[in-house]
Amino acid sequence: MKFGTIVRIKAKIRFLTMWAIPCVMIGGLPHSMRAQTANASLSGRITDATGAVIPDADIVLIQTSTHVTSATKSNHEGLYTFPSVKPGEYSMSVKKTGFGDATIKGLSLSVQGNVLRDVTLAAGSTTETITVNSETEDLVQKTSSELGTVIDQKTIHQLPLNGRNFTQLLTLTPGATPISTSQSAGVGVNDLAVLSVPTASVAQPSIQGQTNRSNLYLLDGVVNTEMTGSVYVIPPIVDAMQEFKVQSHDDKAEYGSVLGGVINVVTRSGTNSLHGAAWEFVRNNIFDARDTFRDQDRTGPSAFRQNQFGATVGGPVLLPKVYDGRNRTFFFFGYEGWRYRQAAQARYRVPTDAELAGDFSHSILPNNIYDPVTTSGSAATGYTRMAFPDNVIPASRINSVSAGFIKAYYARPNLTGDPLYNAIVTRSNSNDSDHYMVRLDEQLGSKNAIFFRYDRLNVTNLSPATISLSTGASVPAQNLGVGWTGVLTSKLLADVRFGISKRPFSRFQQDSAGLGPMQGLGFTSVGGTVFNLATPYSNGGMQIANTIESPVQNWSPSLTWVAGNHNLKFGMQYIKQGNDSNSPAYGGYTFANDQTGDPQQVGTTGNSLASALLGLPSQINNTTTVSNSNRVSTYSFYAQDVWAFAKRVTITYGLRFDHRRPFSPSGSTMVNGLTVDGLWWIGADKLPPPCSQTGQSPCIPGDGTLGSIPNGDKILLSPYGRAWGPVPRWDDFGPRVGIAWRITDKIVLRGGYGIVYDPIMGFEQDWKGFAGSWPATGSVTASVAINQVGASATPIQDTFSSIGKALPDPNPWNTVTWFMDPKIRDPRSQQYNVTLEHEIAPNLALSVGYVGSHSDRMSVTGIFNTAQTSGPGTPAQVDARKPFPWVTATPFMSTDRGSADYNALQVKLDRRFANGLQYLVSYTFSKSIDEGGSGLFDVENGPGGSSALQNYYDLRNSRSVSSYDVPHFFSMAGLYELPFGRDKKLLNHGIASYVLGNWQLNGVAQVRSGQPYNLSVSGDVANIGTSFSWWNYARPNQISNPKPEHPTPLKWFDPAAFAVPVNSYGNFSRNSLRTSHVATADASLFKSFPFKDQLALNFRAEIFNIFNIQNYGAPNTTIGDPGAGRITSNVLPPRQIQLGLHLNF
């Protein structure tokens, strides 16, 4: 039996075992667990005045806004629990015969909150109403050791948000570093960027020392993460958000699949009363300050206009005389759009009417044109041509096909007086979006509840290219979530969540002429055709959309069983992520000066437009339709127990198992590539047929056998067939344990330890690097050079069927791309924390904690198959030092050899809203160290960036602080209602009350250390035989102190302190220098105009970087570059102002 067959049989046995184990566990264990949801829990103990427990007490929980009720009883130890409760405000009643009733009002349950509320009943038949302050109820975390911060609705809606993007609030959490090393950093319309209005401030933080790409976004408990860029799929509408929580270091086994943080967002639902809002926010360049770098040649920012507007409405479903949904059926609808216009002006050169008629006597290009038909001579003696008389092409010689294309897709001149350009386009850049969301909640009796939510965000970006042509990109993103919660028995609860998210991204071009004219001329490529002319002319034609999509499906069922003082839990999570790309076939024709030039005067004669009018391209390209599709599935199973060990001690322990399956390509997609052993794996069950038979890839060149391929003995069928890899992992077991000790009712000491894995992030980008590699075609474009000097003339219409399909290279070992080790393991992190939390006053809590982690199996990438030692030598001598000399290229290789360490002191002071004041203050003192695993594929920071490995064979040489290491980070956010006006302490009546009342001041201030940056040098200075002249892998040698006594943007570091190494690696440590510290403050001022009941209009002025602090970015870091050491940008924008009106009802 073949090795590959044995491997696949074993894999199937393991896969069946993976399902058998949890099935046995379900049958033999008490079950539990609310799945990876956003719900809260409420528990406590019922006692009498002497402290004796009261069993069988009736406890009813009522949601204030909907009157939806849940009921339970205390057990024989007096314990009760509501294990899965929708976040919101509640009241709770407790009744027991022989005791007075107790009613607790104002219970506030937050997303994933674990609220502990003990109740003491008085003896006798009196009724006692106990009112508690809901804002202090969960200030101190009494039953869990997880690290988490809840950002409530008031904070979300009232703090200043530039572009109304909630991610700016993520960095209010201790341990969340506002530095992104991800390729997806910044706002844009593509498959990696963050979707938001173009001027928005967004945050993609590193959370608790982990990479930006290891965070998970949840929306109502379902995955809202775009797996390629590891950003959200859809940004929730701010006014549709109820609250969110940033959590990490979870002692709950239900959370996993990432090493960093889980951003858990809950959307609002309808209530028994109709409520909603409407708003419009405005920004433009008039409000903004000048950027000292970007606006050097202007008196202010470039002109733009931005409007954000929308509305929400929610309430019960009411159909007069048909259906009354109060207390059971609720809806919530939201819409938000933005319209962005930025002034743009581009000048370019188009053919003149005279040139289109063949007259080049007054062309801007002062070259004489020559008739290719008159070519004489030979390659040995040289070629000569005769010039066109008077530089005019006879009308009879003009090719009707080429001329027709140019006339259809090249605009006429509309600009005079400019010696270089004769056309100008002044259309604005535009970016528009429309976001719709709807949520329905249904309470089916007292034991079952379901919800449905659907979000769709359409974003389109258009930029003018020529007078008639625009280039664009669009993203119609979607996220759907469905959930059911059912009380099966008084002690058994089930919860199921299902979600789908999609974020297809398309690039396209739009021309007012459309595809009709080119197709009528014989250019039949479904994706369009483009003419490429040489300088000074522009290109013409158009290509229709190509699309990239990363769909995600997730399903998470769970059971919860309350047994005595144990909360036993069991569940699973399934995530199926994919990546689909489709590029339609298109054609390209390149026209050069040489086809109408004098072979004896190359470079100073000929005109590409003249060559095009003659219909003589120098190169033709035929790009065939390409569709790649892949899926990766991850299964996670978990079991845990929340054990009320003693009256003041809660222990949480559990176990999670994550299992990631190999790639699952579909259709004609092939995954093939190089391994770390220097072998080439073909992702197929059998070899493709010979190219001589099929004439198209995938196929085997030569006679169709591997024996005809250079070093064919090192080419193997993957033991995993079409899956290729990565090899399935069976060792991702993650134990968790956490202890919370209530020293007093106001002081809690808690700590936890856990092992977590990341089986989902990055793999969708990994496989794209080498999908379609040999024996498929690494390039889908077949190019043919024609009409070269000395060859017979081939007019353009004769090329429509003369070019075949692209075929694989005869030698696979020349492939240069990004590969990954097929045996790569999932990143793993051991995480631990100890926190002391104290409610030091009503509504005010202080927490001080230590947070640490040690991570291994981290993904790092370096240049593979280079010489193992640096030093002098000829190319042949260098090749002899390479581990796999038959691999002639030096591609990139991603492996799991990286490690990282994080240690931090974290302090948080949290005051909940009371007496008109609320604030959250946090401080983190930390250090994060790695070898470059902070950047997937080592491309996160570009060539020579802070993720780059200098020496692939010596990771210790690159071990230093992480690219997102921030030793000090202080953050403060607050809301303050000024004490003037009605119901306030001062000026609470009369005209003064109306004018000076209802003002509110809000703000966020943050100060942090500078970001590390890396220095590099260009070229193969270590003489290791790299294929990449553009990839700055090496660092310089330090010869003196690089830090000026008084650094300035013109000289942030001294480049003269470094020398370029010769035949060696540099001695300067990675990430040894830092940018300037960063300080910023945002503020908003509200004036409310109340009308009646809940109807009020708010005027808002929001100012970002209010003090216009100039925060310098990183300098040019390439030693040897003339600009080395010079700063040319700011890391944050200058002062910006946003004005808005917000109506609440």
C-alpha cells in the first residue's frame, strides 16, 4: 500500500475518533455551556438573617425593557443561577414561604458578565423591596479570573469617535496596544483593509502581547472576522450597539481559536416601547488643521467633504387588531450611510486629432517615425528603415482596428497652454456606503427565545483615471446571526448559535464606452482589453472586475447543567473559513516606439502611438480566466466547570481541544509547493497529464513523467492528496484554570492559567501564496513578443487567436513565491495573570494586576535556501553553501519556529456613571519580545521591517522587542455632565437653566511610548545568494552612537553611525530604536435640547487631537538611502473637527 494512502486512512480514523470522543462525553457526562455567546450569567446564594441557606426559594428575573421573565429555584445549598441571560437591565424577585419577599431592582448584566448577587430574606411575612445600584453591581469581578473590560452603551454613544468607528475604544482596555503591524492596517476598500469612512480613525490593537492578527471579532456571539486580514467583516452601527467587551486570558474553555483578544459586540434589540434615533455628522477640510508634512505645498488640507447619516428604530411588533408582540416579539432596524468626496485633478496626454489622422509632424514627442515595411539588412550587418515623409502616416496605412479602439477609449484633448499635457480630469474621488441591519427577537413562552440579525454593508470607491475611465473597488459585506436559547429542564439549558459572514472584494474599471466598441472590433476577452502606450501617452481600454472573497460559517451548540454548586458545561464550535478568487480573462496589447523607430537610432526615434495606428504591437498578453477556491475547517470541543468551592471562593477549570483540518481546495484549484525538506509536493492523488496532450495547465512538461523534470526524484505527490497540507494537528489541548477569592464583599483576588491555540488566523493568506504553483501555472498570463525588428509584420487583428494558454515552466525549482511548511503547527500560548480588585468607593473600583504569557510555535518567515553561512565567494561557491542546491530560487518559507514572551503590570480605575460623572483610567507597563513572529509572512512592515528575519538559520539573531512593544501606555476617558440647568445643583431654573443647562463634556486622552523600528540595508550584503534584490533582509553595522543629542525630523537618528556590512550580517540589533512618544487628546461638547418624554435633539462638536500635537512617525530606515534618518510623516493626523446633530426619541 502506498505511503500516501496509509496516511489518508490514518487521518480518516483520527477524524472519526475526533467525533466519537465528544459523542461519548455527551452520553456520559453532565453537560453544559452557553456557547461562544455574548450572554451574561447571574448567580448567588439565598440565606436568612443568621446565614443559614434557604433551599427551594422561587426566583424570577424580569428584563426591565421587555418584561421577558425567567424563573428558577435555589438548590439544597441555597444556590441559584441564571446561566445564560441576555445583557440588559433586570429586576429580580425572591419568594419563600415563611419569609418576606425580596425584590432587587436595577440589576445591570453586561456582555459576558458574571454577576454574583446574594440575597438575604427576613423571617416573617413582610415584603421587603431591596434597591441596588446597578452600576456598581459588576464593578468588581467576583467569580472569574479572565481579563476583560466592558464598554457600555453610554460610553460608546457619547465619547468622540472619528468616523464613528467603535474600534477606537478598544484601546481603553489595559493591555491593548494601539499599534498595528498588520497588512490590513488603515482604512481602505480591499480584501485586507478596514472598512470605514476614509477619514476615520481605526484601531487594530495587539491585545495582551499577542499579534494584531490573533484577535477574534464576534457580533451577537457569531464570528464577524475577515480571516485573511483578521479585521471585522462589518463595523456595527454605533447607535445599534448595546455594549461590547474586550476579553482575554479566559478561564472559560468556550473561548479560544486566537491568542489575543475576543471583541464581543452585542447589538440592541427592540423593547416594549418605540425608541430610536436619527443623526448626521459632517467633516470637511475647512475644519481641519494643516499637516506639516503632507501639506507642505498647501496652506491647508486638500479639499474634501464627508457626511455620515442614519437612523435606528426599535420596538414591539404590533399589527393592529392582528398581533400584539409586546412582552414577546421585538424588532430593531438601523441604517447608516456615508458620502465622501475628495477633490482630485490629474493631467495626462491623449492623442490629438492630427495624430489620429497619422500626422506626427507636430507631436509632443519630437521623434521621427520610420516605416517598418521598409526594413532591410540583417542581424549581422544591422537593420535600416526609411522615414515616413514629413512624419505623416498615409491614411491608407492606418489600421482600422487599432484606430477604432483608440478613438473609442481615448478621450479628446480638453486642455491647452500646457507644454506637456493636453487633457485634464477634475472628477472627485468618491467613497460611498450604505449599511442596513435588522434584528428580530422572539420569546416563545418562558423557556425558549430566538433571535435573528442580518447586516449588509455596501461600500464603493471610485477614482478618476481619465476623462471617461474610473478605477474602482467595491465590498458588499454581509453578516448573519441566528440563535436559540431553550430551558430544557429546571437545571438544563441549551444554546445554539449559527452565523455566516461574507466580504467579497472586487476591483474594476468603468468606462463610459463600455465593452461594446472593443467587442465589435474583435477583442472578445470577457474581462476587457487594454492598450499600453509608451510615455508620454496614457493607457486606454478597460478591465472588468476580479473578485476575492473570504466567507466564514460558524456553528456553536452548547448545553449547561446546574448540579449543586457546580456549573458543568460542554459544547463545541465549528468554523469553516474559505477564500475564493476569480479573475476573468482579459487581453493586453503593448505598443513601443521601436516598431516605428530607426534601428540605428534606438531610443530617439519612433512613436508608440504611431506603432499602434499601424496595428503593430510589440507584445500581446492573454490572461485566462482564473478561479481558485479553498476551505479550512476547525473543530473545537470544550468542557468545564464553574465550581462554587466555598462561600467566597469560585474555581473555574476546563479543557478545550482545537482541531484544524488541512486545506480543502475545490474545482480546478491545485495547491502545490516546496517543503522545508527541499521537496516539491503536488497536491493531487495522481500526476496531471502531459502538457503535450492537454495544452493547458495543470500538466507535466516534457514527456509527462517526473523523470523528464530536473531533479524529478524530489517531486512527490502529497501524502494528503489534494489537501496538500497543512498536516492536521491532534495535540491542541488547552487546559484552563481560574480562581476568584472574595476576601471581602469589596475586595477580590483572582488569578488564572491557561493554554490557548490559534488554528484559524493566517491560513487563508498562507495558501494563496503558492496556490496554482507548478505544475499549474504560477502565472496565468501568456506573453508573446512580436513585430520585433527584422521579423515580418503581424497586424493586431491577426493576433486574436495566435496566442495559446500559459503552460508550467519546465523547471519547478525556479519558483519564487511565499511557501509554508506543510507540517506547520498552530501557534500556542501559555497565559497567566493575577489581579487584586477593590471597590474603593461606591461606583469606583481599582484593579492592579500582573499579566504574562509565553508563546511558541509562532509563525516566522525568512528567505529559504540561502547559503547557511555568510562570507565571500563566487556565485558557484555560494550555491555550494545552500542546503538544497537543486532549488535554484530562494523563496520565502513560513515555519513555526518562533516564540514570544510578554510581561505586564496593568492598573485600571473604573468609575461608573453617577452624579453626572463617569471615567475609565488605565495604565500598562509592559515588555513584549519575539523574533519577528509579530508579522505574518514577514511582510507586515515591508522590506526590512520590524518583522523581518536577518538570518533564516539563526532566529536568536533577531530576538528583540516586538514591533508592537509599548513599555508605557496611559489612557483616560470620561463623560461629564456640567452641573448647570434643570435637576442640577447650579442654575437650575429660569433663562440661565435653559441657556447653560444640558451641556456635556467628554474626552479621551492617551500617552504612550514610541514604537520600535528596524534599520536595514539594501542588497545581498551577506552574500548568501538571495533571489530578492529588493528585500532588505540585513541590518547595518553600528560604528558609533546613532542617537543625536537633540533629534529633529531632519535627523532623528544619525545614519553616519552605521556602515554597510560586506559579506556578513549586520551587528545592529533588531528594533533597537524607537519613534517619539505619542500623545493625543480628543474631546466632544454636547448641548441637548429636550422637548418632551424621551424626545431630545443634541448638537455635538467633536475635536480630535484638540491640542494639535505633532506626533512624528518613523524615519526612513534604509541605511545608504539619501533620506535615511529623516521623518516625512506624522503617526496621527493634526487637529480635526466633526460636527453633528443627533435626535433621540
